[in-house]
Amino acid sequence: MIITTSRVQAPTVKTRLTAVADVKPTPIPDIKTLKDAIPAHCFERSMIRSFSYVVRDLIIVSGLFYSAVWLSQLNAPTYILVPLWALYSFVQGCFFTGLWILAHDCGHDSFSANLTVNAVTGWFLHSMLMVPFFSWKFSHARHHRYHNHMEKDTVFVPSRKSEAKTSPTLWQKITDHAAADTPIVTVAALLFHQLLGWPAYILMNAGAGPKSLTKSDRKKSSAYKQSHLDPTAHVFTPSEAPFVALSNVGLLITMSALYLASRSVGGWTVSLAYGLPYLWMNHWIVAITYLHHTHPEAPHYEADEWTFVKGAASTVDREFGFIGRHIFHGIIEYHVVHHMFPRIPFYHAEEATGAIAPLLGERYIEQKSTSFLNDLWQSFTNLKYVEPGKGAHAGGLVWSQIKA
């Protein structure tokens, strides 16, 4: 089934929420049934087409860097310079994110059929954005292998309501108090989450499940051995260590290039031209990933209930308009099919989504919203803990507030 401007409509979230407690879970088709429903050409990867997006984005990023140098030399009042820098950083941050996503496709080998090309391209693009490519690739592969698994997932594993009641963490205490009593603290907590969430994941493996490491659990692993920058960290296997080191080489090359650029155009210019878009990119990557797996209808699963297909079906497709489709390469709009079949190139994801959505039925979660940022606010303030579900969500852990 081919779709163009709109997708096949699964039941809306509002409809599904009305009487979910009195129905049994809808069976999920097996992975072969879902794959057979997708046209074969959706799995074909075009190196030329993929590189065309890389070239397009690099040309725009280079042009924006040039404009930033010009802007740094502009003799104008502050009330003119500040809005111009804000506009520059937002636009450049969006294209940083687009390049990040293309490197992400390299990590999944959906960029091309040539694995060496994927590795070199992904390493180059992610290194340019201060991302340790192979380190991220290895842990991200485990996220896809165990998506929405309460113990083995590596991304935004939520707290159980029962545990949060008896032994809440400091972060849980802060966010609970903020949401209930002091909205200004909630804003500060959200900013902390958005700007520092990515570095926390890279440096401390924050948000990962208790059994997501190469050791059996976190209790057997030192907190100092969970950094994506450490080739001997318990995040990786011994065979992955050389590639982790190569990722660090890429970061050192980029830091050296930034230092040389600062000697040429000035440290302040480099901080504004690279640093501000980098913060925007951090925000978008954290927000996108968080909202892919945080939704009132997206359950998580304990080990004895989890299956690959159930975990993949518990991810979320959202609408983000022009930026999402043309700069972020559809990663927001078509994430469910990406979790089912990560080697489908992003430019075939819409058609593939249209093929599997009818088979998933009400299991397919599509959030059509006029405001992606409002979704972020609502999810951050309302969806804090998970508890055993009932009815259609029996066997899963559904979202609940600790004070509800």
C-alpha cells in the first residue's frame, strides 16, 4: 500500500483511551507478517540518494558557518545582534540535528549497502558533531534489540511506581515537587533534562536499564566504568574496544579543528557559531528520543512479558511538520517502522509505515499534535512512573503519576 501525503488512520489516542480497561490486548502480527506487507523496494538502500542529503546538509551548514563569521564582525547594536544570533543558532542547530540523523542511519546500515561506507560516513559526521560514533552505535544497537524492556533497554527506562513510592531518587523528588508545587522548578528541571541529558548518557550511561551492561547488572559495575568514552567500560564488549578508541580519535580531531578555528576567527566566534547550535542539537536529540518512548499509550514490559515486536509497537510516531520531514529526515514521523525494521532507509519509511499501520490496528500509536514542544512539556510533567496495566494493556507497564 503506497501513501503520499497522509497515513492510514489507526484509531486515535482519544478513542483508544475511552474504554481500554474492558478489552483484551490486540494480538500483534509476527515480524515476518509485518515484513511481508512492506513492498520489497522499501528495503533497498541507495548510496547516491543518501549522499545527496549529506551533501545538501553540509552545504547549508557551511553557508551558515560563513554567515556566523560575518555576523561576528557586524558592527550593530545588541538588540539587533542577539535576535540574529538566536535565529542563526536555531537554524544551524536544526541542520546539525539533520546530519546527526544521517549518521544515525549509517549506524543502522540503512544509509547504503556498503558497510564500510556506512562506518566511515557515520564516523565523520558524528565526530564533526562531537558524538562518539561507534560507542553510540554499539549501545544504540542494544536499545533497538531491547526497546521498552524494563531491564535491558538503554534509553529512558522509567521508574516503577512501587519503587518510586518506597525509595525515590533525588531526581524523582525534585521533579515530583516541581510538578506539584513550583512550576518554575519544573522549567529548570526540563532545561536540565534537555541540555544535559545527552552528555549524561554519553558520560554516565544515564537512563539505561539495570541489566543493559555487558556485565549482568549495574550493581556489579563501577559507576566509573559506564562512560561511552572509555574503551574498557562495561557498556562494551572487548571486541568493541578498538572502535570506541577510534570514536575518541574523531572527537580529538574535531576539538583540534575548533581550536585552530578559534585561533583564526576568535574563541568567542567559535563558541557562538558552533556551541549554540550544538546545544540546540542536544535538545532535539533528547526530545526526539524521549518522546519516541514516552506516551500515555506506550507501555513498557517486564522481562517475562517483553517481546521484540511488542517493544517496537510501543514506540510513537508524531507529526512535526516541515522541519521534521525535510530537515530531521522523518525520524519523528516514522519511528515505529524504524524500530521494526531499522535498515529501511528514511526515504522509504512513510510508505512502509502505511503498509504496517493497518496490521497493527489500535496498537499503532500516532500522536498528531499541533505542538511537539507542548507534547514534551505534557510528557515531562505528567508521565513519571509506570505500573501494571489492565485490559488492553494487561501484561505491560503503563504510565502513571506517583501522586495519582
